[in-house]
Amino acid sequence: MPLTVKEFGVGEAEFEKHLNQIAAGAFEDPCTPSNPREVSVEDMKKIYIAAYNGDKINF
């Protein structure tokens, strides 16, 4: 089972092409306000980039 978005087979160019749209959609999701921490679109982008690369989130 793939552990990252990259390992799942999503190419970097395709990922970067859609990153802003994906992050904005996640930010606008009705469930986002119920998160224990407030997040911005930039935070969402960092989360998706970490998921793509398999990086730990440290913010």
C-alpha cells in the first residue's frame, strides 16, 4: 500500500498543477471549521505537500 501521494503514482507536475485548487477546496470544506486548530489555505498546501512527499508536519 502506498504511503505517499507520490508513491500512489501521482506525477509531480500533475500534483503541482492542481495543488492550489485542492488546498482551496479543503479549506472551503464544511468540516474544516470543526478542526481543533484553525488552518489557512497555505497550511492546507503544506499538508498536501507533506502528504505528497511523505514528510512529517512540524507546524
